[in-house]
Amino acid sequence: MTIKDINEKIMSDAQNKSEEIIFQAESKAREIIRKGKKNAENISEDILDKNRQEGLLKKNKILTEANLDAKKTILSEKQKIIDDVFNQALENILKSDDREYCQFIKKLILDNIEKGDETIFICGSDKNRITKDFINSINNELKTQGKKGALKLSSSYISIEGGVIIGSGNIRKNISLELLLQKVREEYETEISKKLFN
């Protein structure tokens, strides 16, 4: 074998070896790139998944808050409507004609006195409706029923919308229109609400 042959053999082996190394390196590079792409896709998918979940959580939170706000607003409006209903009822009673109003007050007094010698307190706006003569007519009715007929009308006025306060010594029984309507509201609000809103 000549030097030329040896040289060509070395060159040929080197060429083959270099091609093999390049092929292996390219294969490894392709595998690294393939794994890198797969890994990047997995990471990307994980990030997208996490973002989707966070997005869903935020969306659900926003929807829940919006629903709660809507329910609060609806409830508040319903309360305003019920307030208006009771305010209108109070106004209607106060605006009723003198005869009708006095019959109503008379019934309140008769249903709530105990001895028949109590003091009747009224508001200033009722002074022309609930007079001493009116109280005397109730006293006469009490006497015909065999009861004391000694109710007195207080000369001082109290701060109520309408109705009366019945006093006996230090005890006062509140049968003002405000309190009566409040009791009616407490007892029937659910029923009224069903009728108004269902």
C-alpha cells in the first residue's frame, strides 16, 4: 500500500466517520428539536389550560357577583314598593272623611281600654276630629255597656301620624297608625309580597 493509498484510505475513513458523526448529530438535533417542540407544546397547553381555568373562575365570579347585585337591586326595589303600599295605606286612612276616621278611632279605643278612665292622647293634626265631644260620646257608650265612662282627652299632643295613645298612670298603650301598620306589615308582608310579585 502506498502513501497515496493510505492517505486516501484515511481520507475515506475520515469522510465516512465525519458523515456518520454529522448524521448522528443531526439525528440527535432532530430528536432534541422534536422533544423541545413537544415540551413547548405541553408547556403551552398547560399555560392555556391554566389561563382557561383562571378565565372560567373569573367569569364565574363576575357572573355570581352580577347575580347577587341584581338580586339585591330587585329586593331593594320590592322593599320600596312595599314601603309605598304601606305609606299609601297610612295616607288613605288619614285622608278618609271625618265620620269614617272617627268610627275607626272609636273602635281602636273601645278595643284597647281596660278600665274606662284612661287618658286619650292624640296628634295635633287630629285635634279637630277627635274632640272632647267625641270622647264623651265614647264615654256614653261605655256607660250603656255597664263600664266606667270616664275617658279623658289630653290637652297635650303627641308625635304620631294618627291613631291614639291610651294612658293609665305611667302606662301608655300605643295604638298609633304607624305601629298598627307596622304590625300588619310584619304579619302579612310575605303574603303581600307574593301577591305583588308572583
